[in-house]
Amino acid sequence: MPVMLDTPAAVRRAAMDLLARREHGRIELSRKLRSRGAPAELIEPVLDRLSDEGLLSEARYLESFVRMRGNAGYGPLRIREELAQRGLVRENIEQALRDSGFDWGEQLRAVWMRKFSGEVPGDQRERARQGRFLSSRGYPLDMIGRLLRGSSLD
């Protein structure tokens, strides 16, 4: 039986249930509540209150998302794009990436070692294959090129 989200208390309860599982951005949480049947006029005041209480935080969401995706082996370009698609402000995304503490060069090298056992490509075809994979993970092309040539990533 579907839950009726027709009161502020019901919308808040649904929002708190979602936030208990993981951090959410405001836009993402709003979208999820709408998909569960909550009217927009009830959602915004609830989200404002959750933000005021510190239970809904864009900064915490950004930090959590960058850490999760970075630890999964994704690079800054991919993470930046995923966050932008979620409606977050570009300046906040850039700040979260800077504050993440990730050494993207080391992350790139670790992903490459896991996937390709650290074997520098012997021919152009293998180089292109490795480059495409690393690029799809969201690493900058200049870093990929230096890695595949065996140069320093600094």
C-alpha cells in the first residue's frame, strides 16, 4: 500500500528516511519526494527546515559523493559531470574536488594498475584501448597520455 505524503509531517518523515540511508542534495531529495507523490508546496518548506536544522547539507553531500566516487576509481572530470547533472552549483563542485584530498594522479595510476597490471601499451591499438578506458573513468587526457608514455604525473 503506497504511503500518502499529503501532510508536512509525512513529507518530513519520507525525507528523513531517505537521508538516513545516505546524504542527498536538495534537488535530488526534492525529485525523490515528488516521485513518491508529495506536492511541491509541501516539499520546499520541509527541505528549508531540514537545511536550517543541519540535516540536509549540500556541502556534506558533495564531500560524501566525491569521496564515494573517487574511492570507486572515478576521476575528477566524471565526478564533476555527475554532480552537475544533479543540479549542484559548479563553484561548490570545484571546491569539493579541491578539498577532497585526492591525488588524482595517484588515483589514475591505481586504476590503471588494477585494470591493466601496469603494462605500458606496446602498440597504438592497446594505447588507444587503455586511454579510452581511463578517459571514460573521468581522468584528464594529458594525465592519461603522461601515464601511458611512462612519464611522471606531476
